[in-house]
Amino acid sequence: MTFTQRLLEIQTKQNSLICIGLDVDKDKIPKHLLSASDPILEFNRRIIEATNDLVCAYKPNLAFYEAMGEVGMYALRETLKLIPKTIITIGDGKRGDIGNTAERYATSLYNDYGFDSVTVNPYMGYDSVEPFLRNKEKGVFLLALTSNPGSKDFQRLKVGTKPFYEKVVLSAKKWNTQNNIGLVVGATHPKELQHIRKIVPDMPILIPGIGKQGGDLKSSILYGCSKNGKLAVINVSRSIIYASPEKDFAEAARKAVLKMLEEIRS
Amino acid sequence: MTFTQRLLEIQTKQNSLICIGLDVDKDKIPKHLLSASDPILEFNRRIIEATNDLVCAYKPNLAFYEAMGEVGMYALRETLKLIPKTIITIGDGKRGDIGNTAERYATSLYNDYGFDSVTVNPYMGYDSVEPFLRNKEKGVFLLALTSNPGSKDFQRLKVGTKPFYEKVVLSAKKWNTQNNIGLVVGATHPKELQHIRKIVPDMPILIPGIGKQGGDLKSSILYGCSKNGKLAVINVSRSIIYASPEKDFAEAARKAVLKMLEEIRS
């Protein structure tokens, strides 16, 4: 089964397009957890237990774990073991390097940590992406039009009559011979999301930028989904995992996801 | 002192433009080291001891250490402690992410690991680069035109009459208000290197791709240096660190660097 087929199956079974971004920060987790032997892992365990029947994916942002050194990398590894195999995992590291280096990142993230998919930066071209695509069961979300203000600096530059990010979208489409490529398109660009979905009707689109970054849920669903109402992967991080700073953080996260699910289903 | 000033001073004092890429792979180091308590660290220690009077920089490629998990990250951290403060260190991770995430990468690489500089991918624009630029003593090498075959896929696309990578070069120039930005330009593109050096006469240029990747040393020096014959940082990895697969690997590395220095000085 290809990555995209599996994502579709999981989204159908879970009846959810929501991905929770596990961007965990020691300064932001409830204070009572700091006495646990591994506060980050304990935080993730509680969030995962409270939400895993409501989501299609979890996306740990590698920077947050790397910033904690070896302890953080250990917490990341153990967190992945807690995520049920019935849910997709996305390693959000936005890596991109020459072939022999990209191979190492791919081996580490897929085989060692066990991620189902990763985010990859397209700037260095095909040989920097290809090592992440070899196994059709593992997926790549290629950065196309990102949610941040800096997306205008290069991604929107015109190449001929088309914006640069569209060249990335077209390349992703061409490289997708094994049905395991998706794109990253920020919720902060609804019009462009609609346009991109027309170019790639059957490709997964990971959509970050809802909540703190100002992206809109309704337009993300409306424009980001494939015809069958799937393949948009709506990422939410801070507004879910830090829904409460108290002991009830996991229950509050669940409530926040349920509220979002209601909005999506209506 | 700004990063660029410091690099200039070190290149002058060491009388060297050479950077050794510490892309260390357990499968490639001499077999007798495998019985050491930390073979990677022992390998790096010997390479650094044998070459630190002949180089201006060391550049560990983060992928190679990440691929070894927590053990690798520990070896990286300890390796950095072995590099004399009189030599520049470059953390080659090609990171690039939204502001609040880029901040974490910057804190981790600069403060926690202690790198003097890092490589950064420009695709996500200014707010993804800015956190790496805040401290003028720390430097960024922004990917402009990379050494790999995939550099043609996006970096050479025409934006108006100019190639995309030139837009990155011009942005780097504009963002360089603290004199701590450099560029990455592959040795495999001598003509473009010459052109870029004209646009940024006083900016460091990290030049990978000599040796196995087919780049040429002579043209890299000729076209990559500033007017005073400095600010090109010539990276070599495999041809130096794996110059010998036997017990004499460190001496062989030293000989290989000396040979290269002779070529450069002539």
C-alpha cells in the first residue's frame, strides 16, 4: 500500500483530517509535569492518549526536540513508540541536502525513528528529495507555499508567468510515480491553496498555519480537500496542546480537537 | 568583532582557506578504531589534532551524526569541544523553518553545541533566516547555488532575466547589515561563482563540491576569493578524512591537506 493510500484509509477510518503538531516546549507544559522523570515524554503520552481516536496524524517538529539535546531526541524516539500504528506520523524537519546526505536523513527518520513521512525542502532539487521517496510506503510532504511571512520573499517570485511555488508543485506531480508525495501549503494562502488543489487533485496537502498564524479552518477544508473530502491534513499545534496550562491539559486538548472536528464536519 | 571579520582574521593567521568537512561514517573509518569507546569521536580527535594548524574551519555535517542517534549527537557535541577556538566551526544542517522554530534551531546550534556558524536554506524567506543572524558574532552561510545535480531543478530557473539563485544572493546582500552572512556556492559552477563574487565582493563564500563531486580547486580559488585572496572557504570532506583506511589515516589526512595547500598557494 502506498503512503497516500494509507493516509486516505486512515482519514476514512478515523473520520478526521486533523493532525496534531507535537511542538513541545518545556517552558510551556504544565508545571506539575516538571517533576516527572521525562516531562516531555509524559506530556506527549497524555496528549496522545487523550486524542488518538480523533486524529489522522501526529507531527513532531524536530527542532523542539533537537533543542533539548540528547534528552530531547530520546523523548522523540519514545514518543513515536506511543503513537498507534493506525495513525500517520510526520517528522517535520524540512531537511534537504545532496543525495548521499539526504540518504542519511531518510534512514534516520524512517528506519531509526520510525516516521511514516517527513517534510522536505525542495530548494536543492530532485537528488535531494529522491532518497526520501524510494520506499512507497513512506511519504514526503514537499514545501510548496509555506504559512510564514517569508513565503513571499522567494516562493512567490514569478518564473515566466507562474509563481515559483507552482514549479515545485509541478515537479512534485512529476516525481510522484509511487503515489507517496504530498505538499505543504499554508492555511494563510486560501486562494493559492485552491489553485494548487486543482493542479494536484489526488495528492495529500499538509496545511499548517491555522490558529496563532492566522490561517482559516473553513477555507482550508473547502479548498484543501480532494473531491471525496479527504487528503487535506490540517495541522494544529499550540492551540490544541496548550489549550490549558493546568493539570487538565490533556482533557482540554481533547475538547479543543472535538470542537474543531465539529466545525470541520459542519 | 563580526563573524566575517573573525573569519578573515583566522584565514590570515592560519594562512589557509581550507575547511575540513567532518562527514564521519562508521562504515568508512579505519577498522581498528571500532574498539574505541567512542569510535567517531576518536576519529575526529585524531583528524583535528593532525590538521588544526592547516585549516580555517571544520564543518560537521549534522546528518551523519543524527543518523547515529543520541550517540552521534553526543559525539558531535564532544567533537566541537576538541576544535580550538582559533578555528571557525560550521554546523552544516541546512535548516530553514518559520521564525519560532528557526529560533530553536539557532539556540541549539549556536548556544548548546557552540557552533560559530551554520548553513541555512533560504526557501522560507527572511523570517526563517533572521533568528540565525541576531548575534553578529555568529554567521550564516545561505544556500545559493549548490554543488549537486538537482541545483538545476529550481535554483537556475529564470526570474525575469535573472536566475533564481541570484535573487537569493541579492537578498543575502540586503540582509547583511551586521556583516555575518555568507553564501554556499558549489565548486561545480565556476562561471556562476565568478559572477556571484562580483555581486558580493566582501562576503564569505563556502565552496563545497571539490573532489568526489567533480569541482575544480583552481577555479574555486581564482573565482571564489575576494580581492585580497580571502573569504573563500574551500570545503573538502571525503578526500581528506578518508585519505587512508589504515592506522595512518590522520597522517594521511595531514598530507592530503598539505598537498592541497601547496596547490592553492601556487
